[in-house]
Amino acid sequence: MNIAEPTSAVQTVYLNDYQQPAYWIDKTELEVDIYSGETFVRSRLTMRKNSSIEGAQLDLHGEGLELLEIAIDGEPLSEERYVQGPSVLSLTPETEKFVLETKVRIEPEQNTSLEGLYRSRTMYCTQCEAEGFRKITYYLDRPDVMSDFTTRVSADKSRCPVLLSNGNLVEAGSLDNGRHFATWHDPHKKPAYLFALVAGDLAKVEDSFTTCSGKQVALEIFVEEKDLGKCDHAMQSLKKSMQWDEQTYGREYDLDIFMIVAVDDFNMGAMENKGLNIFNTSCVLASPTTTTDAGFQRVEGVVAHEYFHNWSGNRVTCRDWFQLSLKEGFTVYRDSEFSADMGSRTVKRVEDVSLLRTHQFAEDAGPMAHPIRPSSYMEISNFYTLTIYEKGAEVVRMIANLLGPELFRKGTDLYFERHDGQAVTTEDFVRAMADVSGRDFSQFDNWYNQAGTPELTIVDAYDENAREYTLTVSQYTPATPECAVKKPFHIPLRMGLIGEAGELALTLADEIAEDLPEDNTDRVLEVTQTTQSFVFHNVPEKPVPSLLRNFSAPVKLKYDYSRDDLCAIVMRDSNGFTRYEAVQSLCMAAINDAMAAGEGGRFVLDERLPRVYRSLFAQAELDQAMFAYMLTLPAEGYIAEQQSEIDPQAIYQARSKVKSALAQALAGELEQTYRALSVDVEYSADAESIARRSLKNVCLSYLMDQPSDATLELCKTQFETATNMTDEIAALTAMVMSENAKAQAAAAVALSDFYVKWRDEALVVNQWFALQARNPAAGGLKRVNDLLQHEAYDSSNPNKIRAVIGGFCGGNTPNFHSLGETPEQGGYAFLAQQIQQLDAKNPQIAARLLTPLTRWRRYAPAYSQAMRSQLEALLEMPSLSPDCYEVVSKSLA
Ligand code: PHE
Ligand code: ZN
């Protein structure tokens, strides 16, 4: 055998270089024999030359594999017939059709990257997306190679009584030496990234679902025995998802069995492997005493998301990884609509938009900015981003809204039908939408190909004599790494006009009032040019424009609202989203006042904000969940996005000042509401009960800002007597986050009681870790280092890493952004050290933790300089992973 030179430099992959594979793999037969410490994988690939590609060389992907045998059509290959590099095995077969057999040895127990086959507590499991299958066997590990898989797994019967893979079980039985086997066949062709295998000591919960055509599907959730009582919510969510996808998209499930396995060590939330979804325990287990309401909602959303992938991702998959948003953006849109249908639509919209604006906008303004269909990458794992997922979903949402529900459904029907069993591109998706509607979506390409968040600046003018109202809309998108000058986007701008007595009828210049529908107060303007004017006729008074209703496009809206305008929107707009938005803008104005006053300066809260809140407290019909969000000040990340230069400590201080001022101004209302909502009601996880708890606990967090002794007692009582995790941890959080000395003292006691109570519940301990990591009190660096030494910490468990290191760096401004006396001190140095240690074990997680440092250019000089020097030090590391190399080098470029 020849050994190829290792390629040391990290390679960039380009969309424009896409070529079909030289070979297809019609059939994949695997035998995976698991032993303690080593696993043997035998693979039989039935291959066929792709006649449209010239050249007969076959380059198989493979990483960290010990090749034991290789044969073509039963003939062992002599060593001069193949070349083995660090990540490819090349050979030149002599016939167009042949069977390639290999046998490799791997060591799952040593696999800390959590990609490929690895061990997590009591089980062996796999994670193959995006390029993990090559760590299991030699293969064409690319999504356009779709194959029929048969998998025979064998292992020790007592250590691994459960043996699972994709598809349907075809055979199982005993073997010698206390071993047994199971053979699974998946009748649907799929790419290797959807392969999965699980072997371990697991218990299961069973149920079933009858599909619309009357087929009975077995539903099974596999967990560790101790967690059997926490599967009910996931099971209910799964059944709701199956039904919803039939009703909403006409999509029926296509195997006899659907399995979910819960794994403790997992890099992401969950994975949609065909018929065998693998979930992070945090996204599947739920019980009222251990899981918050947000946790319940996350389980429902993630179960739905993975289930929906069965069609949007599995039946129709991606041609290459540049098309990732084809499955992720669409599936996030689908799960978001599902959640909206299960709970409150406006509330779900507010949650999605907050996530997008706080985190995706920052990504779009930083060095890792990329279009939802990128044109190059170094490490695909770095592209599972808020842009691909959340912005991708916004783009699908714009298409769905432009088409309306019936046409959109026709479009998705056509897409699924036309491309069933294929690996396709985002263009194929848009083409289906254009074909059913006759609409021209060519300008929509810009949403797929250009990064950056458009700024939509709107100015208005009212001509009293002509009774004409003009909105002039201009768009500008700042430069991003891949492209400096942007072509204009096609932006649907949903709007209305608010008059003194209510909303005004909308008649554009070329319209005749009689032709318009009776309820004509809501409209989508299609902005397609750099600057464009819309003239409304018969406007009886100067209105306040209600703009970007429901956040109809992922843009930054710039319109110079006065505070009185905003008050008018809060009180009179019919659109729930815009009302929420107006309250947030009033909060932003107050935060800006506090920032302008400076650290020691006198800050007076503009009385319009508490006045608006008072009137909202009095509105009995207002959705309590909505009101809870309205009462929540904009997140620091969102505030940072509005600044030309970020001073994190100033933002934190200003936000705290506004919170304190509001707590004081609204003390009466807050306490009254808190008490009214605290009366004992039986725990339930429906939308109304969740809303009630969320409003109650927002009130509590204000009340705990400077609590009286009586208030502190209320909070302690809630903590001690709570019958559900939402109320319990909300009270604990209110104590920990309060700057008040008595509250902090109470927090210390409560934190240690909480640990004693919950030490055996890993997911609760994670919440406990995250809360302490976020504690803003002085001395945070010492505390976070202590947490890393805690008996319950585990430096190879991603959930623990995210809770402690992620919690500290992403949610503890006063301490993370403390600079320290020397460059080796301070929060940034702490993060860089942690990344350095983690990178050797789990590069994907290490690269993700880098995010806060990548934003260095946006910060005030002292912060910026300190972040940059940590990045420079990381770049010097000799063994930096490709994952981290890409993020660090692009950040410094
Ligand atoms: N495809 C998964 C999802 O979004 C996410 C994932 C990506 C999981 C890569 C693991 C690895 O549903
Ligand atoms: Zn997904």
C-alpha cells in the first residue's frame, strides 16, 4: 500500500467546484461487531460507475480507520492497487460494476469528538451528520450518494441488550460467547449522514400512531431506566407532530416503526436519522418537577423538528452541504408553525424574532457572516448556524406569506412529489414555488446568496391638502466578508396606518377604493428597489405608520418614531407583534437615556414607559405570555446590536438602571399581579398556565431588584414550596440575579439546598450550573473556576460545558467582560484557555464556544484589543483543529 502525504493546510471547499460523484453506491451492507474497547466494521458496497463523470478513480472518505481487509468482487486487493491518505483511500476499479468489501477496526471508547461511533454512559451510538460516517467505515460520505442500507449489529447480550439501526428489523438472534445480533433494513435510499446505530442497555416507552391511510406505526422512545418517567411529553409531542404533518402538509410517515433514543453526551440538540432519531437528553426528557416550561416547549419543538425532517431532509435531501438551509430553514419554518398552532401564534413569533435579532443579526454583522446558501467553507460543522437555521426559516416564511397558504401548500406538494428520493438544491425549492404560482422569484436569489442584514430606512410625509401620505423606503445592506456591494433584496413590508380613532383604510395611488376589500387596513408592500415610494390616497389625517407587522422580513427597521407615536401603537394597533415591538422601542429609548447619563450620572425614567405599562396591567384581555414578554427588557445582545461601538459594561449598567427604575415606578402593580397569580392552582403545562407562570415570574424578578424583607420572604416561599421546576428555578434565579445583599445571601443558601435536592438529576444540575455561571456579582471568574472543579462537572459532556462555560461567556457580562490586570487574567483569557483544552477533545464544541470572541471588532478599544490578543494566541497553537482554525482565522482576517 502507498501512503499519501498528509495535507496539513486546512482546505476550503467551494460550491462552484461541485461535481457529481464518480461512482454510485446502490447497496450498502454493514456488519458492526462491537467488543469492549474495539469495534470491527465490515462493509459490502455494491457500486456502479457514474457514466456522466470522466475518470475511473474512486476516492473513498475515511478518518481514523484501521484498514484490515479490502477486496473487490471477492478478490483481495494487493497493496499497490490502492493509496491510503489520512482521510481518503483511493483506488481505480477495473470494471463499471463491482462489490467493494472492506473491514476496519475503530475504537468508539476513545472517540471524544462525539462524531462517528462513540460511547456515552451505558450505550454506543452514532452521529453522522455532516461528515461523521467516514469515521465508521470507508465510504462516499456525501449527501448526493444515496444508498439502500442493511445493517447487522452484534454485541454482548448483557451489556448491550438493545441493538438498533435505521428502518425495519428483519432478523435477530443469539450468537456464541454471550453475544447477539440484530439486522435492520431501511427500504428508503438515504445518504450516509442519516445512518444511525445504537447498542446499549436501554429501557423503552411504547405507543403507536395510525396514519391517515390507516397504517399502524410503532413509536418507541429509548432512555436509561431511571428516565422512563420522563418520556410522556416527547411521546405526546411526536403524535401531535405526525398528525400535524398529515393535516398541514399531507405528509404521511413511511416506515413501520419510529424510534427516538436519548443520549447524554451529544454535540447538538437532536438528529433526524431515518426512523431512528437520536436526541440530546435535554431535548427529549421532561417532567414537571425537573423541567421548566421553556424546557417543555423545547422538547415539543425539537421532537417536531426532527420528525418533520423525515420529509424535509430525508425523503428529499441536500445535494451538497452548501444546501444545508434547504432542509434546516424549511424544517425550522415547519416546526415554528407547528408550535404556533399548538400554543399562541403571536407569542411564538415574538420568541423567534427575539432569537433572530439578538443572535443571528450579530452573526450577520461579524466575521463569520455567510449567506443562507454559502459559497465556501472550511469545516461544515461550523455552518450549523443561526443564519442557516433561523434566517433560512425567515426566507421560507417570506415565500409562504407572499404565496398565501393554498399556493404555498401546492408548492410544497410539488416540491415533495417532484424531488422524492432525490438530493436537490435550494433553487429546486424556489422553482417549485415559482411554478405553482407563476410568480417571479428571481430577485429572491439575493436572500440565498448575499449575507448581511438589510437596513430598511423609512421616512414619511403627509400632504394635508391632497390628503396624501407617502412612505419612502430605502434599503442598504452593510458589507460582509463574502461581498461588499449588495444587490437590493425583495422585501415584503407588512404595514398599516393608525389614526386618532383607529386604523385607516389603505388605498394606493393606482387603486380604486371600491375594488378593495372591506377590511382594508393591513397590507404587504413589496419593496424591490434601493429606494421606492408608496403613496396612499384619501388619508384623512396624519397617521402613525405601523411598520413591519409580524416582522414580515428579517431586516433592521429604521423609522424615527417619537415616544408618543410608540405609545399610540401600543394602545391602538391591531397587530400584536407591532404592539410588542413598540413597547420594546420605548424600553430601548429609556436604556439609551440611561446610557447617555453615564455611569455616575443622574438618570430619570421617562414617564411614558411606566404609564404604558400601567395601562397594560389594566387590560384584562391582554395575553399574559405576551405581557410577560413586553415587560422583559431587550436582551443585552439586542441592545449591543443597536450600538456603533459596544461597551458591554455600559449596556449592562444601563439596562439594570432601567430595570430598577421600572421596579420602583411599578412596585404596586407588580406586587398585586404577583400575588394574584400566585394563588395555588394545580400544575398543568398548557399554554394558559405557562403564560400565567411566566407573567408571575417576570413580576417576581422585578420585585427582587431591591426587595423588602417581606418580598424576599415571598420569593423564598416560592422557592421552597414550588411543585414545579419553572417556579422553583424562577425564584432561585430572582435571588441569584438580584444585586441586593440580602437576596444574594439567601441565594447562597438556596443554591446549596437545591444541589442537595437535585444532585441525581443531571439535567437539573445543568440548570443549576448555568444559573451560577450567570451570577453577575463580583468574583465570577473565581466562581466559574470552582464550578469546573465541582464533583458534578464533566469536561467531556457538552451540556455541562455549555452550561458552565457557555453560561459564563454568553450570559455574565460584568464578569466575562472584566479585563483583569494582565492579558492572562480576565474573562477572555479564561475562555481562550478553556477552548485550548477542549479543542483536542471535541473541536466542534470548542469552535462554538469561540463565538463571543469573534465579535471583537464591534467592541470599544480596551475590550476589542483584549479579545483580539486571545484570538491571536489561539492562532499560534500548533495543533488547532480545522474547526477552530476556520473561526479564529476568519475572525482575525
Ligand atoms: N440535523 C440536526 C437538526 O437540525 C442537527 C445536527 C447537525 C445534529 C449536526 C447533529 C449534528 O435537526
Ligand atoms: Zn434540523
